[in-house]
Amino acid sequence: MKAAVIESVGKVVVAEVPDPTPGPREVVVEVAACGLCGTDLHILQGEFAPELPVVPGHEFAGEVVGVGTRVTEVSVGDRVAVDPSLYCFECRYCRNGQNNMCERWAAIGVTTAGGAARYAVAPVANCVKLPEHVRTEDAALIEPLSCAVRGYDVLRSRLGAHVLIYGSGTMGLMMLELAKRTGAASVDVVDVNPARLETARRLGVSAAAAGADELDRPQGWDVVVDATGNAAAIQDGLDRVAKAGTFLQFGVADYAARVTIDPYRIYNQEITITGSMAVLHSFERAAELFANGVLDPEVFISDRIPLERYPQALEQFASGVGRKIVVVP
């Protein structure tokens, strides 16, 4: 079968690889669509994935075309979205219910072959059936939505909060949609990309600007979310948190990114700085939210690109052109 393969740092190709076969509790999914994510760029840069080569793609959905000998929960022909998370269920963190901190953390499309291919293998426990009205080619959005749901689990937002989001790419826009549905009094978005800001306005943002100085909230925001991973944006965002407010590091920064904090201000103003990593008990909820229309796929998915053009799709994504880009095997 054809698959995108990150062969080495900085090198990605589309090549023929062996068709996968399922283990006893695994299924083979014929991929309908696979989303590109900043994590894929980090893997290409030599981060996250412990070994290369690897077939990327941790955001995918498709049709079950093969099942293992001990699979009873799904059948050939079922359409599923796949949670890429792979946990050991044995370490201290897994036993404490903090599986995303697993000491042996792994993920489909990061540490094992993923969905940027015609077929992908997944544990049956990671597969969520799609209701009839959800299009399979749109359901690749469920995985990033599940990360956003996890972000809001961490925030434990209060009703009436004023929220500022840095970045209006896919994840920033998802955080915007969830903020609107968790009782925010206002949701403002900052981005240097005018096209992406326009999408935020289309979705009903309270205010959108190229910089926070253009927004009228001198006292700061109750919740500040970084969805960029950009050190300059993170630094600016930390300075915008109101007294007793919370800063959420949601975007994936480079390993080398550094910012400066003001310990006295954190103490004196009771500011919380926290993070949110991947998925934790949120995939099924995201699937239900998606089925209930929390996101409009026509707004969120800007490009559907053939798998054969995966390297070009990754270049487009890295350049910041478009919103969610999915590849179609």
C-alpha cells in the first residue's frame, strides 16, 4: 500500500509499504481522511518520535476492513474514528488515571505507523463508531477536538470568564468554539495571519486583532490560552493574565523555546500556569460533541489533498496557509 513515510529528520516521502495485519484485539482501518498537525512537523524535525522511519498521521477515521480473532465490538464495514493514544496501563500515572503522562507513552502515527496511508492498524478499544449522519471524511477532526476538550477539562472554566486565545489555526478555533459553549462572557483572538483571523470572526469571536494591545481589556483576561507554541506569543500571553486568572499552555512549543515568568506576580496575584497534553478520557466526548454539530467541517477543513502529495501538504501546513489540511488516501 501507499503511505507517507518520515524517513529521517527533514525527509518525508510517499512510498510502498507492506499492508498491515491486525493482532487479536486490533482492527485494520481503510483511512478516509487523515489530518495534518503540528506534531507531524515536530516529528519531521526529529522531536517526539523515538525512532525513524515512521508513517505519521494520528488524526484519522475510516472504515473497518479487517478484524482480529478476538474482536467483537466492531465489524467489517463499521465506520470509526481512532483515538491514537497507546498507554501501558501499568505505570504509576496510568494507575492514577493520568494516562497521558504514561511512562511508556506511545501513539499511533507518532511511535507506530499511523493514518497517513491507505490502511492503518488500531486497537479495537481505540475505535469509536460514527453515527450515520457523520461523514467519515470529516471525522478526522474528532482527535484534535478531543485534545481541545482535554484543555477545557484542565481549565475548569467558570461561567462569565473573559478569554483570550493566541492563534486562530485549527486548535485556536476549536478552543474558541468550546469557550463559547462553556459560558465565556467574551472570547478574543490574537493572530498575525489575517486570513485566519477572518475565520475567527466568521465563527463569532468577540474581538480579533493582530496583537493584544489592540484589544480593550487593560485589566487582562481571566483565561489566556496559547494555541501557537510560539515563544513570543507565550511570553505576551503570560503578561495578559488578570489577577486570579489562568494561563493554559495548549500549543506545542519547540523543545528549545524559553520564556520568562515573574514569580512575585504569580504569587501576589494568584495566577495559575498550567498545561494540557494530548487526549485524556476525552475522545468519546469529542465524538459526541462532533456528532452534535459543535464544529462545522466546511469551515474547519480548508484543504483535502491526495496522499500522493503529502510532502507538499506538509509544506503548506508549515507555511500557515489554510486551516485544517487533511490528506485523502
